[in-house]
Amino acid sequence: MTKLEKLRIVAGYEFLKHIRRKRLYVILGLTLLAELLVLILVPVLGDGYPDNVKVMAAVLSMGPSLATIGAIFFAGDAIAGEFENKTGYILFTNPVGRMTLVVGKYLACYAAVILLVILGYVIVSISLLVIYGSIPIETLSSFGLCLLYAGSVLSVTFFFSSISKGAMGATVITLVFIMVISGIVDSVLTMTGQPHWFMLSTNGDTIATVYGGYELFMGGFGGGGERMPFEFETPDIGLSVLSMVIYLVVGFVSSIWISKRRQLA
């Protein structure tokens, strides 16, 4: 059996495990709930839906971006769980090889997250068609950025999973790193006028700002005339893409390298 055939078997088996787990459907339910709340609260709290379809598209795109957080829950136990549950004594000593196992697990996790993102953007597209009768072309760019962001989040999660002793620790560390540490540093850099395109939180913002930047978003809800204590600068899409690719590649390669050298005991 070739390595490619082994990889296909591992990825297929791991993907079926995700399909059977409740966490997939919990995250899907949260994504649907987020979209439903946007569709209900925007016209209720405001004066109907925004006139600009791009503004509404940007708000709705927060739902699929939430789905990317599912990558953390899918991948938190991908590597750490094998060491914590001692299943690595069986998996890591068979002819498949650690690299094939890690790559297969990664592909399976990515496939599960892609499924969530696709379903999220189907909801976005249907909602925009019903309300406005059109879908902005930027929705396609938002979809691509969301998939890339999901890959970068997944790679970071795999990295922490490869160095953590337990699945829960890997999940918590990743959540804190992405949603707390990255967010705080990003805010400080923004307020001081420093470049922050390399922060994961900024990269995630591009999923919505690709429709026209912060100016369009704030202006669409009547906030364009308010003065802020500091200026919001719309993330540069090109630099953000570069940043996400770096997170994706470095995190993925590092997780493989560490997993191959990590001791089972």
C-alpha cells in the first residue's frame, strides 16, 4: 500500500469521526443561530435592513467566520489526544507513520471546517437574494478569505496540540492565543497607529472588511459621522493573505516536525 493510499484511508476515517461527533452539529447550530440573530435583530434594532447590500453581506459573513472557530474544537485533540489517551502507542508504532497520520488528521479537520463554511455562505447568499435580490461579487472573495483563515487557525491549533499534554489544554491555549492575546495586541497596535496586519484577529476581520472596509460598514449603520479616539485602518488584503499563509504553513510544518520527535512516554 502506497503512502498516498494510507493518507486517503486516514483522512477518510478521521473525517467520518468528525461527522459522527456532536461537536460538528453544535458548531453548525451556533452558526445558524448567529445568522438568524443578525437577520432578526438588524431590522428590529435599526431602521430596517441597510440600503447597501454590501453592508448586510459584511454583517452576515460573521456567521461563517464563527464556523472557522470550529477548527479549534476539531483539532484540539488531534495530536494531544493520542498522547493523553495513550492511543499513540498503537497508532504511532504501526507502518502508517506519524507524518501520514498528522497530515490525514489535518485534511479531515479542514474538510469538516470547509463543510461548515460552505453551509454558512449558502445561508448568506440565500438571505441576500431574498432581501436584496442580488449577491455582491465580494462574497466570493470573503468565502476564499474565510477558508484561508480557517486553514491558518487549524494550523495554529495543530501546533499547540503537538506540544500540549492534553486535548483540553491544547483547545484552551489556542482559544486564548487567538481570541484574547491576539485581540489585545491587535487593539494596542491599532490605537498606537502601528502595523498589525500580521495578527490573526486582523486577518479574521478581512472576511467582512473585504466588502468595502470599516468605513462602509460604519457608514451603513449611521456611524460614519462619529469621531473615534483613534482611526480604524482597513486591513490590507494582500498583507493579510500573506500573514495567513505564513500561519498556515509554519503551524502545519511545525506540528509535523514536533509530532515526529515527541516521545510517547
